[in-house]
Amino acid sequence: MTLGCRVYSPGHGGAGVCLVVHLGAYRLMLDCGLSGLDPYFDLTPPADAVICSHAHPQHGRGLLALHRGFPDLPIYTSEVTRALLPLNWPVEPGLTGLGTVLPWRLPVPLTADVTVELIPAGHLPGAALVWVQYHTPQRTFSLLYTGNCFLANTRLTEGLRLADLRGIRPDVLILDGTAGTCKYPRRKQQEQHLVEAVVWGLTQGQRVWIGAGGIGEAQEILLVLRTHYLLTGRPVKIGVGAGVARGCDALGELLPFLPEPMQNFARHQSLFWDDRVYPQSYRWQGSAPQNFDIIVACTPPDVDYLRSGDWLVLWPQGESLPPDMPTQPYQLQAHNDGAATLQLIHTLRPQHLVLVHGSPTYLGDLAGLPELRNRYHVHIPQAGAWLDLPVGLPLVPSPPPEHTGSYEGELTETATGIRIDLPPTVTNDPRWLNFGATGLVSARWQGEDLLIRGLSPQEVLAPPPTAERTCAHCRFYRGQRCTQPDSPLMGLQVAPEGYCDAFAP
């Protein structure tokens, strides 16, 4: 038996995801993150039904145009996703969520032969894994689509529980491979580093602009700032951009669907807005932010006043900015890293593994791992392709994708340092343009491995820290504690404005 998948858009390089799986004669569209329907669809409906995994733009922004083009095409989502989808479109009177709500963990028949079940996926409130089963007289075929999922908890979501997947052995797993083989710090560490960067800027007398992602990430940042012990009680005013504020209002209406800790928090104070306790948060209408210490906004900060030394601009790692805009990157991931992705794959053990939603180089790194190539049929589909997914064929290990895997170089010691010679397969990779853009690198030991990272132009152009000898400016200041072995304060909690003779800039 051959299942099939029409790939309208696999989500490479930040583009949206839109796939149509063929289950016998039935066609099921998984997400519609297209920015426009032309030239994808003509006058014929492209599917018999649509399932939207979650409300992020790369997965749902095309649904309104799809609905208006094909009003009779059924659209299914979770209840929270249905409520959040309008955030992808301009405010329009009378416009509400699209589609029919599906329950959690209950198989729903779409036809006599096809059932679909939603499984909570973490990542974003309402996000779902889509489990599709196609029943034939010979056997039942199973397909699982992850959309985006996240194993760890965040403030707004409970992580995907692998126990919820017990007993699911999909023939086909269509997987979000956004992170490739990258390793991310723990979520708490990412939050800590973000807040430490904010506090550092404030102690320098700067104001802080935080560029936030879409729905979910921006609100997580605001909650982190409002509840983190480094900022609690600090006389700080946070301005929230209009796009972020709209998402805050939408999530505030969905409080019963948020994790219990957030519901408990909201019983004592407003979830996002509060002018009674510090740090205070207010709506910012987009004029010059005269009275705010911190701005959280989705709009790219391409404004002249941010180029002065009065502002510290924090921007999501990997996102592009004008080249002359000094920024510091931060991480606040709600995607599985490489290790968690492998854990999920090996838990499900599919026959076919289809990698979507990520840069081709990252997906290629993941597909090139021998532990995947030797166990599963691995596919990286291209836009416009038709993908056959035959079930039951013996596995023939495939060669790794071109330009993936590990590379050997040559290390030469000189009188002043070392020289590393790398093969063209590394320097011809598109990622080298970012890695080697400035010719400067930072390096640190991780066990027996030496990790080398290229410094971006934004980091090089960022204003250097002052020579003020306070704990906030000391490289051994971590998590409001001193980690300087030579300091009498070693291991103790210290204030950012504190100091000692063992200061190290």
C-alpha cells in the first residue's frame, strides 16, 4: 500500500507549511501557512478537509483566504487554536475563529475510513499533534503530524508527554525539524540569560528593547520579566507593543485553558497588565517610548533612536536585522532541540520519517545522522513535490544528504596561536556566511570538546560594557550569585550593584 503526500510548501527557511496527504481517495490538508494561495490552487478545492495544528502564522495564516476561496471546505482545529487564529489577520469586525473544534484524545471520523485525533503538543496553547488513521479491510494505516511540538514546560503550556504517545506506531511521521541537530540550553537557563542581559542594560543606564516573536513567545517574555526574581520589585516600566498586546488580550480570555500555575497567578493579579506592583506593564501605542525602561514588541526596531547608546536591543538569535543595528542575541526556544527530536522519533519508531519546517541545511544535518538513516526511510521533501510513502517495504539505508555530517580539518600551532584549516564542504555551506562574516570567533570548552562560534556583526558593533566595577559587570556573576573562585563571596547571592576585590571584567 502506498500513501502519498502533495507538498505545497514544506516550510523551509521560515516559509509556511502546507501539505496534503492522500489516504486512498481521501485528501487531508495539514496546515495552511501559505502567505498567498496563488499560484498553488486553482478553482478546484485542493483537499477534502483541513486540519490546523496550531495558530502560528507559518501554520495558519492562509486559512482565511482558503476559507473565502472554498467556503464549503471543512476546517478542523482545537478550541484554543480556533480562538487564536484571528491574530494572523488584520482586525476585522465580526471575524471570529474559523472551523470546527475537535476534542482532545478522541478519534473523530472524517469519513467511514478515516479518523483523526488531536494530542496536546506543548509549544503554544492549543497546539496539537494530528494522528490520522486510515482503515482498510487489510489493515489500518497510521500517520502522525507534529506541526510544532515541545517536550518541556513553559509558562503558557505543559510540554508534550511521551506517555501520551504510548501505543502509537505510525507508518509515517511528518516531523518539525526546525532545530536540526542543535543543542539548546534548558528553558530556565535561557530565561535566566535573557533577564541577566536586561538587568545588565538597566544597570548601565540604558533602556532595553526586546524584539519578540509571534503569539506565545512575546507573552512568555512579558511573563518572565514580570515574575523573575532579578526584576521583582524593581522600579521598572514595561511598554508592550500593539501586536503583543493583542495576543495578551486573546490569551487572557483563554485563562481556563492555561496551566494551573498561571491560573493561580491570575487569581492574585492580572496575567499581563499591572500598574500596582513593579515591574509595571502598560500598552505602548508606538510613539517614541519616552517613559518606558523596557519595550517588548514584534515590530523590527529599525528606528533611529535605537541606534544611540541609550538603548540595548535584544533580538531573537538567528533573526536578521539591519546590519548597522547593534544588538545582542537571545534564545527563548519553544521547539525541541536535536536531542529531544531524536527522543521523539525513537519513541514512535515510524517506517517513514518526513522532515519539514526548518532550513534545508538543518534538516540535512538531521537526516544525515546514521541512527536515522539506518532505521527509517528519511525524506526531506521540496516545494511542489509529490512524495510516495509505501508501507511495508524493507529498509535500504540511504546515503547521507550532500554536505552533512562531520568534517575533518587540520590544526596547526603557531607562535601566537593556532590555525584551523577547514575543507570547502564547510566553507561552501550557506551557514558559513554568518559564521565567518566578521572573521572573529569565540570559543569555550564543553567537556573534552572545544566549541567555536562565529561572532556576528551585531555583536561586534555592540557598545562595549563600561569599566564600572560592580557585580553586574563581572563575568563571574551568574544567576544573582558569585561564581568567582577567588572571591570571598563565592557561592553567595549578591546584588548586581555589589563589588569585591576579585572583580573580573
